[in-house]
Amino acid sequence: MAVPTDQMTTFTYTTYIHAAPEQIWRGLTDPAMTKRYWRHQKAGPKTFHSDWTKGSTWDLEHKDVGLVVADREQVILESDPYRRLSYTWHSFTPGWAAEVGMDEATAEAWRAEPRSKVTFDMQDVGRGVVKLTVTHDGFTPGSRVLQAISEGWPAVLSSLKTLLETGTPLPAT
């Protein structure tokens, strides 16, 4: 039986990418790669800065608009290169909300939700193909953040897949 959308607490998305696990890891962790495929229509390309070791923090940067979201609670939870990466999701700062065009009431509602986490599992299934599963969880039923990331993750991962398979990301939409 399917869980009603307003009662969901987890988002999971799986895709298969014709690439090596090392390429996918680089795509997730190398700022030069993330800025090529991970973009916001208003704030521009995103880069993520960290040493990607368990317990380290990470920063989100939208260089085109001069925004860095840094928070000691943006933490790497698991780091097993080429197999698994997990971290707490980013902080919804007033600066971030302004740059992405979010009104303050929505930003306040998002900040009132518990911090979520995202996990990337990479499984080499042979013949140069990796099964990439993204699980974003820690939401409460009715989460507005969950609703938003449910639309965002498929676009981000499709662009990563296209970049790794063709050398060119999807056009920003």
C-alpha cells in the first residue's frame, strides 16, 4: 500500500549511470563538477566544499551571486569513497532564501522543520554501470522541504547522469 504524499517522511530516487563509481564520487564531491550540472534557476551553479571525511563540515556556494551557506551543522555523516556518501542537508539561511527568490514566510516554515539528511549509495552492477540511489530522509509528515526536494533531486541526478555519459549537463531549467 502506498503512503499518501502528505504522510511521507523519506524520498528515494534510483538511476543507473554508465560511468565508474569513481566518476560518480567525483561528480558528487568535486566543486568543478557540481557547478557544471547542479544549478538553481535564480542563484546559479552550486559548488560544495569539504574534505568529505566523516565528521567534517561542508559549505554550499553560489559563486555567481556571492553566496556561501556555511553552518557547523552541515556535517558529513558517512564517507566511503565510491560506495556511500551521507550528509546533513543545508541550512536555509535568510541570504540563501533571498538569492533563490523564496519569501520569508516560506523560508521560516522550512527552517522550522528538523534538519534532514541525504545519502548517496553507489553500487557497481557491472558492464560499466553504477546504480546510484539517493535517499533523503528525516522529514516529518507534511514536510514542505520534502515536497520541494522531490522535484529537485530527479532534475539534479538526471543532469549528473547526462554529464557523466555525454560530457555535457542538461540545460538549466
